[in-house]
Amino acid sequence: MDSKAVWSKISEPTKSARIKSAETITNLLDSMTPTFAPLAARWDTEADRRAKLRTPENLKALMDAQRAHNSARSTAASARSQRSAARKASKNPLSAARRAARTADKAARSHRDDAKSKLKTARKNYPTTLKARAIQAHAVHTVPGAGISALDRCAITPREFGAAEETAGQSQDAGDWFGARFPSLDRLSLAAGSLAALPDWRGQEGPRFRITLGPACITVGHKDLARAERTAERAERRARMDAHDLGSYWAEYVGDRAPVDPRAPITGWSRRSRARLFHATGELDYAPMVVGRKGPVMTTLTYPDQWLRVAPTGAAAKKHLETFYVRFERAWGVPFCGLWKEEFQRRGAVHFHLWHPRPDGLAGTARRFEYEGKLAAWKAAKEAGEKGLRKPYWRDAVGDGLPYDQWLSLVWADIVDHPDPEEKAKHLQHGAFVSEVEEGHVNTPAKLAAYFAKHGAFMAKDYQNKVPEAWRAPGKGPGRFWGYKGLKREVRVVDVAPADADRAARVLRRLSSRERYFDPTYINAAGEVVGCFRWKKAVREVRVQRGARLIDHETGECKPRYRKVMRPAVKFASGSGFLCLDDAPTTLINVARALDIWREYAPPTARQEQARERAVQRRTLELAATRRRA
């Protein structure tokens, strides 16, 4: 008897028993179906009731109640510790210190109980799903120690927050475009409200620490509002004095002022400008760029071989770009909306990258419809006997009746208008082109910003950010390297305590020290190559000086040598900075929860204890005044 026969003889009884057991269980469940039918109906009814209560308004009320309850618990704990300290300091129960501490403790406990009752009401108005309750019950049944965490767990998780936010006004078009996940403005406000904000500024001196939230960016910093106010007043006085001096000079000499000394020549794209690009793209609201199910396109505008004849200065090139915006609005009936980036080719010629939605239809269609409507109204008025009306005028524009790709080449060649006919013909064929964005590369604001900013963000393409010699002369500089048009920044600014800002920066610094990447070579247990996401240390490429130097034998000058190395990417080194994320609102909510836990369990310093004592006394006086008025 071979091994296969032996194995079949051994496993056959087990297999038949397993099949018979499965049939028995199936029959048992079928027989119990009528018994559990009322329970299933009640389950469906309760699930529908909870789904109706899980609205964005109730979610916001729950988060406010949680924040108020945490604050009340902290105040009660401080009042209790002060009362214990007063008891130890004095044995007289009628002393002023003990009476004040007793009153403060009583008021704090009353405030905590009130906040707790409001939190219970808010949790009833925004209940957890039955699925989450079943998982918690299973965890308690399986692991007894999990009962504490199940009972004390918050009623909302980040994933549930995202699901609830879908009904809070998120643009459906934004979801249709490649499955894009763009946070709505309501979600930004909701996430910013999870932080413990300070009272409004009332002229106090010193820096105000603040956390700024954008769709794909979290910024931690500080600003001295009193100093900024004085600076603005000085700038206003200086502007008035300059206007007065200019008027006096004009009245005396009847001419313009002497020319101002030019700035230092711009030789390339600075590192700070790159950082500002990433920061701005992380705070922009891209809702106007989402049109139906079509994603944006990258339009590239280049110049002919003899480009200095048509663009001798950076201002001339920027004028061509402004003219393109005017032609775009005239042809497609909508203003240009998107981002732009200026770069240079190896031959030194400038070119522009425009990132914007692709227009639909044919050029001039909207303008034609508008003209036909005006013409019909003019004819009707003329037939009615009205006089003195001017007939609407129509003039064909360059590129009318063409799709966007053909219109782009024709209009850009007409805008540049090279004087050499041969160069103009070449420019007409190769001067402009459109490239599509790959699906899934820009479905979040952070990916979208990185996709646009990658042009020139790497060392391999650093030559594209170096200004040619012809534009380095005074008055011929390139101007700005990037910008946006038709978009605006949508941020929420929250003033927080210095300790909260420092702790938030610490959390974000640890988060930014690692970056996730996709490893396509991962093999699962079944031996299949499926790929997976992995984490690695975040690094950046920098140029450092070598130890040896080159010596010029003619002049004797020592020239340093450089090499490229990888260094860890450190952010929030001084407690301030920004971080671009795929889902900044959810990350900020988690940071706010960490701050609440940290504020509750971390041992306070002496300075924080003094601040808490003053806050408790102030709240006690406010509550006492409120009761007297009542």
C-alpha cells in the first residue's frame, strides 16, 4: 500500500465526520431562524435609529462635551490637591485658606458633575454603531482586562469620523475624481475645534503659540501679536511719509524719483522658496479644480530656439503668461484656476508648467452662445421699435472652434509671436503640449502637492532651477518661480498653550522621522508576490564639502570640492515648522487626544501649578458671581 492510499484511509473518516458536523450545524441554525427573527428585526431597527442620530451636528456636540469634561476633570483634580495642601498647611478648619480651597473644590466638583451629565447626553445623541458595540463585547468576553478599555473608550474613532464627515458637506465631485479624498471646510473647522484653545487676544505682550490646520498641512508656530501690531503701525506711518515726500518731490522737480538701487541678482530657486511652495500647496483648497470625473492636466509652455528675442527679461515672460490667462478665459468662458511653476532648460530657455483642469468642448463656444443671446435680444428690441441700440459685435479669436490641445499650440505661438517665420513655424508645432496625470497619484492634497512640486524638487533636475546668465543682470531677473491663480488658502488657526504647542511639535517630529513606501517585492505566506507598505527613515540629499581641496596652480586659490550625502530629515527642530500629510484633520484630532491625555496624566511643573491655581480661583469667582446674579 502506497502513501496516498494510507493517507486517504486515515483522513476519510475525519473528512466524513467534518461534513456531517457542518450539515448538523446548518440544520440547527435553520431550525432556530424563526426564534431569532424578532431579534434581527430589533437589531435592524436599532441600527437605523443610531445611524439617524450620527449626524455632524451631534458629532461636534460630542467632541465639545468631551473636551469640556476633560477640562472639568483637570480642574477638579487641581482643586482637590489644593484642598489637601491647605489641610496640611493649617489645622484650623475656619481659616481663610481652607475655606477658599473648600469652596473651590465644591465648585469644581459641581462643574465636573455637570460636564459629565452633558457628556452622557451627548453620547446618547451620538451613539456608537452596533458593530463597534459587538466588537467591544467580544473583547470583554475574550479578555477580562479589556473591559476597562471598552467601557472608557471614546465613542468616536478616526475611521468613524471620516465616515460621518461624508455627510457633512464634502464635495461629491471631489470624491468622483479618481476616488479623491479632499477634506471639506466643515471638517477643518471640526478638527480645529478638538484643540484646547486659549481665550481671544486682548493686547497681551509676548508670543502667542498657535497651531494652523490646512487640508494637507499642520503648522506649529508662534507670533507676537502686539509686536506685529506695532510693526504695522510703523509701516503705515512710513507709507504716509513716503507719499508726502513723493508729492513734495513731484511738486518741486516735476519728475520721477531717482532710480532705486537694484537687488542682488537672483541665480536660482532658493531652498526657502521650495519650502514655501510645499507649505502653500498643503494649505490650498483644490475644490475649484475638481470638475466631474476628470482630473487636472499638466500644460507645458516652452519658447523657441532664439528665445531671448521674445523673452529678454523675466518680466517679458511673465507678461506672456498673463496674456495666456486672458486668452484662456476668453476662449473657455471660465477664468484660469490652478498652479504654475517656472523652470529653465539646459539651453537656458525658460518654460512654464501649468497644473489645471482640462477645459471641455471647443474654444469660443461659451462666447458664441453669449453673442447669439445678445444678438437675439437686439433683434427683438429692434422689432419692438426701440431705437438707438447698438448691434452686438463679433470678432473671431485665434483658436476658435478647436479642442484644447490644438487651441493651446496655436494660441501660445500667437502670444510669443517670434519675428522669424521659420522659428515661429517650429514653435507652433513643438511650443506647447499637455500631459495627463496618472490615476491615483493625486487623490489626496499631499499627493497632489508633491506631484506638482516634484518638478525641480530633486537634485537630478537642479539645473532647471538655475537662472541663465542673460537674466542675472539688474532689472532682468526671473521674478517668482511659482504661484497659484484662482485658488485660495483655507486654514484654521487655534491659539494654544505653550506646553501644548511644544508637545504637538514633538509628536509631529516623531511622525515625520519615518516615511511609508510601497515594496512590490514582498512575498506572502502562500509564495505570491503581492507587495506591501513598509516604513523607512526619512532622509534628504545634501551637498557637503570634501576634505581635500583643489588648488589652482596659476592663482594659488583653493577651491572646495563637494559630494552628495543622505542626511536624516529633521523637522520641528526648534519647536516650530509644518508637516504635509494625506489627512491632516484626522491627524490633528489624534494629536488633540494625545494632548488631552498628556495634560491629564503628565506631572505638571511648578509654573503650570501656579497657572492652574490662578485659573481655579478665577473660575471660582466667576461661578460665585454667576450664582449671586441668579
